[in-house]
Amino acid sequence: MTESKLEKLRKTKKHSSINVVMVTLVIGFIILIACQLLFFGFEMQERTQKTGTVQDGATGTRSGDITLTASDDVILVACSDDDLTDAVAAVRRAVVNIDVAAGDVGSANARSGPPLTFDMPSAAALATDEETLGSGVIVDARGYILTCYHLIKDYAAVNVTVFSSVRQIYKANVVDVDIANDLAVLKIESDRPLPVAKLANSDMVKVTDTILAIGSPFGFEHTVTGGIISDNKRSIVIGNTVYEDMFQTDAAVNRGSAGGALINGEGQVVGVNTAIASPSGFFTGVSFAIPINKARPLLLKAIDG
């Protein structure tokens, strides 16, 4: 039987309804995919803005193929040259030179350091009439100076050179000593307040902390060297004495630097440079400092009585 026109019309309408539904579903699916892609694009853009890459001093950090992303949990921190400059400026004038040379007390305008030659600088540096012992740190404006005991143990009085606007040489007397920790406190008499170094809490010093050493190696005052804390609880033996919980560093320390300041990035004294490990007698990459907290009992006793 042939279909009537009415039946054909009904089938056509039925197929049309199915087609409309299919088309609607396809369009909806396409819109959903487009929205997801758009959202994903915005998210990737936001992440990219939070990611920094450092190449030759640019703004971010890249090591090999690893990129560090700045976020609320990760903060990229760098120590600038300005930080180190401020740190040295904060303490430099409080670091003094200690010797037993027969120099006159008073002003001294000549530059320090021994005469050098180009052919044998190391030998010439040691071949000098100046019997430079080491360095010290002014810890009280009234003239109290912290240094190493081994520098002054054979002398009742020594000369101290203070480097301010005018270099001044003073006679210093030994106030008190702590032989077990290789520390001594000297006293000079000045007619004006002296620059003072701030002392840090050396218990807070950690391995790999950046440090600077300030002293007078070979008589060259205010020489600054830098490095890191290699160990913050090193035990060493010097002679028959064991020194415990010392700071080990790779900051260069040479003859004349002992007694000088080991400072942190904020210009605060964390230790007193005291010894090096070297078969030749010169710096070879390992030096030691007395944590400043070991000096606090001696300072309280010597200064405040």
C-alpha cells in the first residue's frame, strides 16, 4: 500500500525533531569545549606571569632545565652588592690593628702595610720591620676592644691603631682574658667616643650563611674577604687545647687577620677570626672563628665588672 500524504508528513516531522535535538546537542558540546579551552588559556597566562627566569642577571631563576616559579610559598631572594657594602660600612671603623711596634702614640698618617715588589710579593709582605700581631674589634665606645688571647699573651701592653677620620695609635692595656676560648679584652683611653661594632646572636648562624672577614693581614688594615659558613660546630685542636663549636669558613684569613671581625650580611659581628688550617702558614681555604656568644661572659665581666 502506498503511504498517504498525511503519513509521509508525520514521518518527516518526526525526523526533523530528531535532527533538531542532535544539532542542539552538538552545538552545546562545542560551546562547552570552547569554554574549557578559554578557561585553560587564562589559567596558563596567569601562571606564566608568576614565573620568572634568570639568565645572566635577569629577573627569575633558572638552573639547567629547572625553572623556579614565584608564588606565595616560594620566594626568590638574592643578596646584592649594596647589602654587603652596607654591612662592611657598619662595622669597618670599629676594626682595629694590634701590634707591638715601637711607634709613637698619636696620629699616624702614613699608609699601612709593608713595602712590596712585583717579583716576590709574598716574601716581601713578610719581610717587614712592622711586627704586626693582628686585629681587634671595638665593642664599647669607651675604648674596650675584643681580640684573641694568643696575640697578646706575651705582652702586658700593646699598640692599637684606630682608623677613623684620622688614624690614631693608642697604648692598650690588657683588662681580662679567657684562655679557654682564646679571647682577651683590651682598653685604650680616648678623648672621644669610639665607633662600636654591633654583636649578633651567633647561635643563629647556619651552615652556608654568607659571611665577611675584616682584619689587617700583613698590616693591610681593613682588608675584607668573603665566604660562607662551612660548619657551625667544628671542634679543632691547637697545641694541647681543644676548641669546640667553632665556626669554619672559607673566608681568607692570613697573618694579621686574627682577632678581626667575622660579620653577617647585616654588619653584625658573629665571630672573632682566630686560626687557619694550613701546612704552609698561609691561607689555603679553611679558617676558623670563635662564635661571639662565647665572648659575652668575658665582655660582661671586663666592661661591667
